[in-house]
Amino acid sequence: MTRWFENHQALLSGCISFAVIVLVWQLTVDLGLVKAFFISSPSLVAVEFWRQLMSGELSTNVAVSLSEFACGLGLALVVGTGLGVLASWSRTLEYILEPFIWLGYAFPIIAIYPLFIAWLGLGEPTIIAIAFIFAVTPLYANTLSGIKNADADLIRAARSFGARRRDLFLKIALPGSVPILVAGLRLAVGRALTGVVAGELFGAAAGLGYSIAYYGDKLKTTAMMVSMVLVMIFGVILTQLLSLLEAATDSWRTGPGRS
């Protein structure tokens, strides 16, 4: 039993802290410290969640948001990792792409949202484009970094046995970059989800972000909190699943200090 608790300490600690937050939230409203109008309460959110679920409103919004999220993240995964691999192979391409990557990190992408509306119109294409731009940067950067920082000892050993540049890339650098790529994917998930919700806040007919904006405009805090809580839950679940995948891929990675 003790061993089980040690192996699941992080999960248990997270669940306990989450339960404490929910309890404090409920007590804050029940004791009258803050009015439910401003922050709602877990019990009210649960009732509203059931109402939206039974009406089909919630399933529609979730399906739309997840579809846009999957498209944006999928495109970012293909383009980001593809460009990262190509840039690691060609220094010239890396220099060409570098300004755009730093721009992606430094510039508030949502500021050019009106341009996307002008180019793609309101709705899914614009939201997918925003999610794509949010997510592609960490995927590219981590792929490039993982390949460029391949284990130097393995490379020297391979060269001593006559390995060509192509062999070094395909058999050492590319497989060795997988753990860092997964870490980049974990960052990209959060950024893509942010892009989807931000895009839906400003111009959508359905989705969790649309629901937040719609009920927020009507000052229906409890209904708005349902979508907000779902977005947080999706983000936590996806990032934690990728954390497990990151740990699994890191376990076979070789390098200094590893057996």
C-alpha cells in the first residue's frame, strides 16, 4: 500500500488540491463571503452542466471545439515537425525561418485576428488558423532543438564505424529528438486550446468559447462557468496524458547520466 501511494503521489496530491479548491469555492458562496452571481458555485455549475447536457447544447459545443482543436493541432504537428526536421538538415532554411519563429513567440497573434477574418471569414477556418499559429511554434522549436542536440557520444561512435550523414540523422538524431518533440507537443496542446477558445470568443456560432462569450454577455455566470470549467478540465487531461507519454519516451533516451 505504501509503495502504491509513493508511485501515485503526484496524482493524489493533485486530486486533493483540486478537491480543496472546489470545497473552498463552495463554502465561499454558502457562507455569503461572495455572491453566487460573481463566481457561481460547484453545486450550481453541476446542475447547469446537467441541463446543458440534456438539451444537447453542451455536446454540440464540445464537438465543435474539439474538432477545431484537432484540426489546428494536427496541421501544426505536421508543419511544425516537418519544418523542424528540414531546418535541422539545412542551416540556410533554419536562418530563413528563425525570424518568423521569434515573431511567433513575441508577437500577440490574436492582434491580427481581424486580418484572418478578412482572409478566411468568420467561423471554423479562422479559428483553426489561430490554433495552428499558436501551436506550430513550440513544435518547430522543440523538433529542431531535439535533433540539433543529439547525443554527441553516439554520433562520434557511429562516425567511427563509418556512418554517413544520412545514417546519423535517421538512426540517432531523429529518434533521439522524440522526447523533446513530445515536450513540445505538450506545450502546443495548451496553446492550440487557447487559440480555439480565443477565436470562438470573437467570431463563432458554436463552441465552448462561443458559449463563454454568449452567457458572459447575458451575465449568466453559472452557465458561463460550465464551459470555462470544461476548457480547464480538457487542458489538464490532455497535458497530463502527454506528460505520461513524455516520461515514457524519456525512459529509453540515452545520454549523460543515463544508463
